[in-house]
Amino acid sequence: MSRKKNIDCTARILSKGDEFITAKNMRYQVTSIKGDYAHARLVGEEAEAKLTSTA
């Protein structure tokens, strides 16, 4: 099932294989680029970072 939705807008130059993580910790990988549009697949959800004390 293929769903089309806008997950990010950027002025950066993208390449196939680039990855990014959304504000909701979802990791996507660019699978193809056609003109001004990049297509990406969901890789998975990133684990929350664990905070540690330095004191």
C-alpha cells in the first residue's frame, strides 16, 4: 500500500539514501528523486535518548 503525504520541506540538496528523523522520532530514507520531489520510505521509529547526569 503506497500512501503519499508530505513529511518534510527543505531547501537542502538531497540524494538517494539520505536519511532524516522527524520531530516525532520517525526515521525516513530517501528512495528516489524526481525533479523537486523526493520520495522516502519509513525505516522505523527511533528510541528516545536517555539523559544522564554529569554531576
